[in-house]
Amino acid sequence: MAKLSCFYFFILMLVFSVVPKAKGFCYETTDPKDHCNNDDGVKCRLNCYEEYNGVGHCIKTKLGRDTCLCTYNCE
């Protein structure tokens, strides 16, 4: 379990360190109650694709809740 948490922490740090610096990429977080249930983030990915034409991933916040992080091209 600790390895999995470290992996998600690494991915989160990678997203926040690379994406804002990349020209033309933006990110949004959505309501965790709707998009990151036990369906492996399907609602998160679909919503992100439909609203932003982007890629969505469920991540854990510092409070331990799941939230949907949507990365998209904002140019």
C-alpha cells in the first residue's frame, strides 16, 4: 500500500511540476463526489473528454479524498 501511495504522490508531483510550465496546457479539478467513485475513474475521464477534450485522472488529495484532475490544451 505504501508503494502505491508513493507512486500516486510521484505522479501528482510530476503533473503539478510539468503541466503548468508546458505552454498551452491547463488543468482543472472537479467534484470528487461525482467523478471518482469505485468505477476506476470512468466518469472522470469521460467528463474531462466531453467538457475540455482532455485527459482525466483520479488522484488522492492531502485529505485522503479522491478528486478528478483534468489536463487539457487551453490554447
